Amino acid sequence: MDNLISLVNKIQRACTALGDHGEASALPTLWDSLPAIAVVGGQSSGKSSVLESVVGKDFLPRGSGIVTRRPLVLQLHKIEEGGREYAEFLHLPRKRFTDFAAVRKEIQDETDRETGRTKQISSVPIHLSIYSPNVVNLTLIDLPGLTKVAVEGQPDSIVQDIENMVRSYIEKPNCIILAITPANQDLATSDAIKISREVDPTGERTFGVLTKIDLMDKGTDAVDMLEGRAYRLKYPWVGVVNRSQADINKNVDMIAARRREREYFSSTPEYKHLAHRMGSEHLAKMLSKQLEAVIKSKIPGIQSLISKTIAELEAELSRLGKPIAADEGGKLYSIMEICRSFDQIFKEHLDGVRPGGDKIYNVFDNQLPAALKRLQFDKQLSMENIRKRITEADGYQPHLIAPEQGYRHLIESSLTTVRGPAEASVDAVHSLLKDLVHKAISETLDLKQYPGLRVEVGNAAIDSLEKMREESKKAALQLVDMECGYLTVDFFRKIPQDVDKGGNPTHSIFDRYNDSYLRRIGTNVLSYVNMVCASLQHSIPKSIVYCQVREAKRGLLDHFFTELGKIEPKRLSSLLNEDPAIMERRSALAKRLELYRSAQAEIDAVAWSK
Ligand code: GDP
Ligand code: MG
């Protein structure tokens, strides 16, 4: 069974790996769906003996008369190499048997406990598990022998009861039937053949075993049987010579018994030509081959399960992002890369690849003009106000030709109010840019992974925006101040006739403050201020784009990068401290992936081997 054991070892390693995954319940069912091997046959036909030699261990009660009176479900469990062999009964949990003679005794005692010391049988199975490095995971079932008549102490129904019980085990499609027929009995009377033909008419899962060949009458032989002429099965018949009752009494061990069996077939003239396919060892090999075939048929299913899971694990790992580089240079590089991708996303928002940048244009196109409109210069230029400003500007000496000083004051005081909308536009764009930074941060996957870096990059970007806002405010206000500081001379030169009409120098000085004169001044100032406003409405956006939008696009993280060069290694690492939950998840996934990959390698090796 060496091949089978190594095959099973490989699959089992794969199973262990898969068992690590909660969802992969497909593998325990691999074992569930493996065939069980049941022995059927008449009383004392040698069932228990055959089972023992297949397992290669003495542990079953054997003898004449009805010995096996309860089904024995024997589960073989493969344990790690070097592990100590032991047996355990389901009815005696936690008691480990290392002495197999004691196991045999317990089977007898437990049989008696259920049936009493009578010849009765019971269909209640005894469950025995054997843990050994030298077995494969397999279930073997020893069944009570079929009888023809009830003997004393047995109820009349016993014949039918046993048959029903046996049938209930062997009718399952994944049960391999070892049909035991003693050679010293007429084949026509073989109970084993009768019942196995019933449940497996094509003989696909029936192995015919001929026992007690050594006990045949002198002058008769089993050649016709063994060559399949008497009764044909899919698999060739196997003849065995088990230990006789005398051998058992003398405690002849398994190894000696097998040697004798080999010698028997190779030295008996009738069987010499069949010797290569006779004996318990050959039977064990045949069974093991059959099991291999069954196991291998499950491999494609396992393979696809493994590769599906590997793909899932890889996908989740890549969603979680790469692990951090260990050295300082690598860390710096990672940070730069992450920042670059953040910067890229931020720019995409401004450039319209991603949404949000259009809101900035909305400030220039709607908010600023509306705010300028709301300034209502005409109120500022009420008759009263004009009169006040002009007389105040004149001081003790009323103006002679034109109220130069008054004009300036009126224009200046009107234009100063444009500072408000100019500042508001700067602030509005600033807050939009801030929104875009937050958006870009949350859209940069790698930043999710590193909360420390996320905060720092966010802060650095907002700080930069803040500085840009200050610069932009200065520039926008400067535009307004420039308009206050130097008036467009041409505008006033174009209205000399108005000056003549409104400020006719021939008028008496006291007429100079009359309503129509002042109204004219108001109209002139208003149209000048409106002209300037129209031009500011265009130049303020230019200034804002220049100082904030363009600058943010160009180097939002410039300052951060310069600082990064000076940063201490310790703080550098802390920037790349990952969310512990993510770190844990990644390392768990990576570990699982490794297990699965090795399982895949194991199973592939099995799949490609013959
Ligand atoms: P079971 O009732 O079918 O389980 O049969 P056992 O395995 O208990 O064997 C019944 C008796 O037949 C025991 O005394 C065995 O020693 C003996 N026996 C079984 N097989 C052979 C065999 O091939 N040759 C000889 N000489 N005795 C055997
Ligand atoms: Mg038996």
C-alpha cells in the first residue's frame, strides 16, 4: 500500500491546507465519499482473517462458530510519520489502546455487552478507529457471517436478520465488496456470491476472494475458480491462505504467515502459474489500486477548487495593496509613489477626468458677477453721499474747476467694496479645492492602507492650499487696489463737455453743489466704476486661477516633498504604519495563499503521476 499511502499523504497535505479555509468543505467530503471495504461471506469462511491481512495487523477475534456477531466499522486514520500507533473505540472515548491484543479482547467484550454471552447477533455496529503512520484513511467493515439455519439459542429470524444487515452495508454504491468464499465448499452454495450478485450484478465493485485453498480435499483444486471459469467477475479472483486455527493458537505472526502463503502458491504445482496474482499481499495491492483510481477521480474537482480559491486570495491581496518596503529608500520611494498617484487623481478632478473641477468655473461665471451686482453702487452714489464726499474733499477751499479730490474719494470708496467679492471668490475656490483634496485622498487606494500617511498628505495639501489662498487674496486685492490707485485718465478726458455743462466755471461757486451738478458727477463716477468692475470681473478669475488652481496643479505637495527629505527614519516608518487590521488580514491571506499554492503543487504532482 506504499503508493496509496504516499498518494494519500500528498492529498492529505493539500486537504490540510484547504481545511484552513472555512468555505472549503469540499475536502472532508472527499474522505466521506471514499469507498468503504466490507467483507461478506458465510460463517467461518475467513472474513476476519482476510480483513486482517489486508490491514496487515492482528486485532480481530477469529475462530470457529459465530465469532463476529456485531458489525465492526473499522476506520483507519493516517497519522504523521513517527507517530505512535493506537486504537480507540467510539464507546470508550479518550481510552487509547496501544496493545492490539487488548483491542481484540475489547471487541469480544463489547459484543457480549450488547448481545449477552449467547449466540445472538446485533446490528448495532462497534466503531473502532486505528491511528497509524502505516495505514491510509479508509473504512473497513467486518460483518457477521451469513448462515443457513438458526442454531440453538438463536431466534428463527436470525438467518434473515443477518442477511438484511449485511445487505444494508454492501448495497451502498461506494462500498467495495470482498466476497469471501472458502475453497473447500461448493461455489454454488457460496452465500457471498449470492448476495453480492444481488447488489452488484455487473461485478464492478466486487472482489472475489477464495480462502482455505490449503484445506481443499486431496485431488481437488481451485484453478477453475481462480481462472474465472466457474464464476466470472470484473476483477480476477484472488486465492489466499490465511492462518489456520492451529496457527492462531500458536501465535504465528503476520509476516511468517505471509511468507508461508507465498511459498504455498509458488510451490504447489497447480497454482504455480497463478502465483503472481495470489495471496493477501496481492489482494491488498489490488484494493489499493482500486482506491487510488477512486481517489484520483476526485482530483480534478479538488484542483479546480484550489485554483478558484487561489484566484480569490490573490484578488483580495491586490485589493489590500502591497506590503511596505523595509529599507529607508524603499519607504521613501513608496511614499513618493503614493503621493504621485494622489496628485494624479487630484489633477484629474481639476481637468474634468473626474468630477468637481467645473464648480470652480461656476464661481467665476455666476458667484462673482452676482456678488458684484449686489454691491449696488448707485446707492453708494446717492445724492446725499455725493454731496457729503464732494464737500468733505473740498475742505475749506471749494474746488475751482472740477471736484478732482471728490471724484477720487467717490471712486475709491466705491471700488473698495469690490474687495469683498474678490476675497469671497478666493475663499470659494479655496473651499472647492479643499473638497477635491479630500475626494482625491479617499480615492487614492494606497492611502487607505496607511492612515498615518493619509493624515500627513492631507494636512500638507491643505496647508499648501492655505498658502495659495493667502497669495491669491493678496493678488486679487492688489488688482482692486491698483484700480483705486491710478484712474484711467482717458475716461475723464472723453467727457470734457460734461464738465462744461455740469461744472461750468462761469457758474457761481455756490451753484456748484446743486442737484444737477452733483447728479452728473454721480453718473460719471458710476459709469467709471462699472467699467472698472467689468474689467475686474475678468481679471480676478485670472488672478485666482494663476495663484490657486494653477499652483495647486503644479505643486500641491512640493513643500511636503522637501520636508520628506529631511524627515527622521523613525517618523518615516511611522508614516507607513498600516492599519493593524489590514496588516493582519494581509499576512493571514498571504499565509493561506502559500498553503494553497503548496497544496496546488502537491495535487498537481499527484495528478500528473501515473
Ligand atoms: P469469519 O467467521 O468469516 O470471520 O472467519 P475467521 O476469519 O474467523 O476464520 C474462521 C476460521 O477459519 C479460523 O479458525 C481461521 O483460522 C480459519 N481460516 C480462515 N482462513 C483460513 C485459510 O485460508 N486456511 C486455513 N487453514 N484456515 C483458515
Ligand atoms: Mg469474523
